[in-house]
Amino acid sequence: MVFPTDGNVLVGLDRADDAGVYKVSDELALIQTVDFFTPIVDDPYWFGQIAAANALSDVYAMGGIPKTAMNLVAFPVKDMDLSVLRAVIQGGIDKLAEAETVLIGGHSIEDKELKYGLSVTGFVHPARVLTKQNLQPGDGLVLTKPLGTGIVNTAIKAGMASADLTESVTRLMAALNRIAAETMARFDVHACTDVTGFGLLGHLAEMVSGSGRSVRVFAERIPVIEDALTFAAMGLIPAGAYKNREFRAGMIEVGDGMARERQDMLFDPQTSGGLLICMPGAQAEDLVAALKDAGLGDAAKVGEIVDGPAEKIRVA
């Protein structure tokens, strides 16, 4: 299949990345992305916030600043009160306001199931675009949010999560990656992605594929939601985690003796997860310190890039 393109496409469909990038001038490129999904929380206002944060995240991961957005809505108008839709939209608007991004339009359809998200356009200098590629030997990997939201959401659906845990995880998913993006912009970042539905190792595998590099992951350093480990040990694992593990099985080697629940965390599909940042190893701890100073207390160096064997992820 051949897709239409031209010489100004800096990031397109020829490789998997978080967003497309189109060069407008020597000083400006546009980042374009779109994302929407069904509700993952019961509260419609918070669903709107989470969906908006998730859509905006792709722009942050590419090194850009989100500027404009358009709503995407599917709504069961015959089965659901319009107050639900208003709450969802308000959640999205409030998150856009927090991101200093303007809503300039959108489109809605009638559907049997509620869906909401955004298309987002951001600005970036063409020379400062970040992609999933460009891993260098000796680089460090920094993660900005803890893992486990997929597992906790499974526990919430099962009625096994406390109200406090439900609120904290909801707020975690609704948190923008803006601070992380602004902080990493002060460092020599080589590559970046955001951790979402493919889980940490799934998205890391996308960074490794085609790089000729390998990665050593420090499992014990990876920030996790502690309650998620407990739920994972009980078997409350979302189906997506099993699919993520199976899909990347050939690339991943897990050290002997690692608890199964900690392994599950690495494949757990996240919603609006953190940024996974690749940068010179000598700067990684400084970035972690800067992120913590900026209020991102869970930030941690979670791995390093090594030479060969090519394109393997070793979890120790």
C-alpha cells in the first residue's frame, strides 16, 4: 500500500511513532495526532480529562507544544442523558485550558457506545523533533509516571479498589505530561515516547526495533503503583497485558526469579502513562532530580542502552 506524501513530511507512516510531523518552514513544523476511546472511569468529567491528557501526550512525547485541538465524540443519544456528554466535554475543555491549548472545532456522531478524544496539533522546531528512534550506547532511560493503571482499573471494575485508590489513579491518568516535557527540553534527549496501551516493554520494543541496540531494564527501579502489584498477584490482569507479552516475546528476556506480578506490570497497558525518555547516561540522574524538583516524585532511571546482542530487551 502506497500512502501520499511529500518532502516536508518529517515523520510519517513509514515508521511507527507517536505522531506525524510536517515541516512548514525552517523554523516551524506541525505535530499532528489523534486519539479517542471508550470510558475507563465511571465519572464522565474525569473521563473527559483523561481522554484529553492522553491525546495531548503524543505532542509532548515528540518534543512539541500543543496549540490547537478538535473534539471527537460518539454518543448514544437515545440511551444516555445529555448531561453526561456535557460533563465529558467540560472535562476535556478544562484539561485543554490547563495545557494552554485552544479548542477550535470537532465532530460528533450517534453511536451505541460513548467514545471521546481529540485530534491535536502542536508546534516544534524541525531540528528538535523527538522520535522513538536514535538510541545510543550508554544512554539512560527515564520514566516519569508509575506503572499499574491498567491493573488498577481492572480491580476498580471488579469492585475491589478503595475510593482513595480510585481517586489517586484517576488523577494520575488525568495528569498532563507537560511538566515532564518542559523539564526534558533542558537536556540532550535522543529519543522519547509515551507509555500507553502496549505497556512499558511494548513501547520500549518499538524504540529498540531497527536500532541495532539492546536495552537493559532495571525492574526493581521501575516506579509502580504498589496496590497494582497486590492485584496482579491476585490475577487481576487486563487482557491487553497478555497480548502485549505474547506479541513481544521474541525480543524480551526476563531474569530468573522475578516475581510474575512484577513482570505483569511491565506489560500492563497504561492509559495516559508517563514519558519514556532516552538520553546520555551521564545526564539521566540529573533529569530525574530535575523532574522530582518539578513535582514528579515517581520519576526514575529504569534502564540503559547497550551494544548487542542486537535488538533485545533484558529485564534484570
